[in-house]
Amino acid sequence: MIANHNSCRTIVGIVKGPGETGSEYMFITADPQPARIGEFVYYELSDRPNESANSATGTVHQVLGKITGCRLIEHLPDRMFADYELNPGTVAALIGFTCEPAELYEMTVEVIGEFHPVFGFNNLRRLPLPGAKVYLADNELLRHVLNKKKPEEEGAAHIGSLLLREEGAVPIALDVKELVSTHVAILAGTGSGKSYTAGVLVEELLSPKNRAAVLILDPHGEYHTLTQLRGHQAFRDKDGYQPQVNLIGPEKIKIRVSSLEFYDILTLLPPMSDRQQAILKKAYDEVRRTYRNHHWSTQDLINAVYRVDRVEDEEGNLKQGSSAGALAWKLEKMQRSSYFHTCEHLPPQKLFAPGQVTILEMNEIPLEEQQVIATAILRQTNHARMNTHKNHVLEGDEQYLPYPVFILIEEAHRFAPAHEPSQCKQVLRTILSEGRKFGLGVGLITQRPGKLDSDVLSQCMSQFILRIVNPVDQESLKHGVEAAGRDLLKELPALSKGQVIIAGACVNTPVLCRVRQRLTSHGGDTLDAPALWKEYFAKHKQLERMGAMAGPAPRAKPHTLGRRSLE
């Protein structure tokens, strides 16, 4: 990058020398306000090492860096600050101390490198010499080097703006191609705005410039407000495009029993002995062989259990074993579930379409069944993309999925727990390691990164990290999210709601971002408990309760004359 030498550049300090590592340097400044921690600064280098950056010959390079530390190194004696009624500057002048300003600060800068429009940042491995000037990176420079895409460009996701600059001065636009192909993790503590940030991301994916095929696994029912995308003026395009929203409630979720694997079924059943597991596995294998190309039911599996559970008596005759009845009783629990059906199913054609977000609401479903539903859908989608990509299925087949898709999983630690066995975790590991080749992207959202499987988290190459105060979760991020950098992770407890660290493949360098306002309503707001308590005592509510508690009005006593009724 060739430097633009003009008089409007802001000098923030003078280089003192190298820092503690080979990629750090320090500069001295008297005013720490423009050079805040997290700010971007740069120094200049000539491509001729023996010439200064101010030389008229040769190319001058701007080497960007980020301020990571600030230390006060010179100031007035502490005694001058002991009396709050005295002005330290006045006292200093009386004793003949005339140096202005009295404070000096040593700032530490981590070198990012020189930006190349094709290859990104390149560290030139040449630190600035003592005495070199350090400049504040202006908004125009940051707009050019931080983002891989311009906000309005096709394939961009405008998430917000750079936190340390005026709102909107430096928009942060992510590369959607990298975001969905290398997978993303949204990590935050409770109430930090993770679902809100995910909503902004979905809005960008469904915008006319992207028109993505998105599925959201929603265990809490927080994303129903995305139905406002339908007919929203901001998402319409001149060619007639407008996003579609497919909201699937718990009562509409159906998973075909024959699509389940053996360990999926084990997850749904109460604990059982080793012998019962062995019989169930034998029965499962028999059913799969018998109904190789056809659908089978839970009742077929129960019948198979009775067939395979045979024991030999003392006379050598086969008789019914003792485990079949217990297994049948356990399988009947699964048979009574309204979510697992012989024929009904949610094929890829129902779940995915370009320009459509499908929201699978699972808020009324028990955790074990949520895990199996998620496992079946993830496995089916992975097979569909793989088989379609390899031309193993043709149009009309329910496994035909001819376009890339993106699956967003809320409360991901439920489906990929760190220290518990989970079929869903195994499927996720496969997708995260191989999905890029077949156009299957995954986004994981969790408020407990420490409870999310470390292998799963480490394979998400883009990260959105919001405020996290739990020490265990902070520690897990240091090992699972290397792209963010230790200096930015130190900022986690100090982040406010809606402030996010974005790092990884979707941006050129980690940034602190202020999330933009959503165009649709947020469905995950905290309930206003005091207002609801107060509403309980409202007059109309009291009348409603009194009406509900009152019995039917007694029948009036009939009027009679003699023995005859007058009515």
C-alpha cells in the first residue's frame, strides 16, 4: 500500500523501540485519547532499507498495527495528587516545573502488516526505527483494509460498524462465502445479545444480495419474529425477489423412524442392560436388512425384538427370552411420541430453498428428542448435499439438494456437549470437517462455550464473541478461538450489550464491532417481571379472575299460583 502523504494525517506518537516480542513496538505519546487500546495505527517504511520513509525515492509502505497496551511512564510527583483541593498543575508551576504536558504514556502496538488487496495482510518483518512517526489510521483506510467485501457488494453481510469510531463511520461487512463455508460460532454470556446478532446475520443472508438457503434449529422459540421478513420493503428487489419464511412448529415436526440409526434409538429409550442392547442391535440390523428400500415402523422393530430374543431350554428347544417384553415396553415409549413416524418426514425440499429461512421450533420438545431430531436432520442434509454433489441422486429424489445451505444451531452446547456422548456431536464433527467441500455451512450459537465440545468449536473458522464473564468459558476461548488474539479476549468482560469481537476467515483482521439495529423485531427479549406482577393487580385482570372463579348463576325460583307455574 503506497502512503498518501498529506497534511491532514494525525500523528499520535513517536516510536521508542521494539516491544517484548518480534511483532511489537512501542511509541511515546502525551495524549492517550486518540490512541486508545484497540485503535488502529500505522507507521511508514521505504522499500529501500537505507532510506527513510520520507525519502522522495522508492515506494513507501503503510504498516498497520493495533494498540494493545498503555502505560503511564512519567507524571507529576504523587504527593501533588494527595490534596483534592489543590490543582497539581498550579503547584507544579509554583515550584518551577514548566514542562507541558506533565504526563507521558508508553503505548504498545501489535503489528498486523501491510495490506495487499489479493493476499491480505503481509508482515514485512521490519519494525519501525526509533524516532519514526506513528499515525492514526483514518476511516477511509480502515474501510479499505478491514473488510473483504464492501457493505453493498454481492456476497457481503453488513453486521455493524467499528466500535472505536463514530457509528457508521467504518462499516463492518463480512465475506458470506467464507462465513458459511468455513462455519461460524457465536459465543456470548446470557443477555449479551447473541440471538440479536444472529438475527442480524440472518437478515443479511436473506437480503437480495445473498438470497441464502437457511435453516434455524430453535430450541427456545426466539426466532419467530423473522416472519416479518415476508413483504418487508427493505428486503425486496427490483426483480421481484422477497425472502420467504417457513415456520415449523413442534406439532409439525416429523422424523421417519427408518431414517434413525441404532444409537439414535438408544438415545430415545430408557437405560438398558448390555444384553438388552445386544438384542436391540440384532433386531435393528434384521429390520434394516428386511426393509432395505422401504420404510419401517417402531412396531416392526418390536416384532423383530420378539423374533431374535430366543433362548434354548434344558431340552434344547428354543423359547421366548426374558428381555423381549422389557424392550417392547421401552420401544412403546418411542412409538407414542408424536415426532417419530413411519412415513411422514421433513425432506430437504421442505427445509431448504434459496431465499428462504426455515425455523424449526423445538421449544416444547424434551431434550433427548431434540437431540435425535437435530441429528437426523443434520445427517440427512449432509447426505443430500454429498449425494447431489456427486450426482448420485437426480431431481425428484427427496435427497436432491442442488444448492449450498446454511444451518444455524441455537444452544449448540445441548447438541454437542463437551464431556458427554452424543450422536449429534459426531455428525457435527463430520459436517464441520467435510461440509465445505459439499456446500454445507453450520453456525453454532451458545452462551456456555466451556460446555461446547472443543473439537467442534475449533473447526469454526469465523467467530463472533460477545460479553463473557464466566472464567471457565473465557479460558475455553483461549484454546478454541485462536484467531481473536489474546489482547482482544481480555476485553470480553468489559464489552457492552451489542458489542462483538469478530475474528477469523470472514474478516481481514479481528475487529471490535458495534452490531447494527435489526430491521425485524427481536424475539428473545427478557420478560419484564415487575410490570407483569403489577399487571396482575390491574382492575380488568381482577374482574377476569373473579368471573372465572364464579360458578353459574343460580336459577330463579319459579312464581306459582296455587300449584301452577306462572312461567
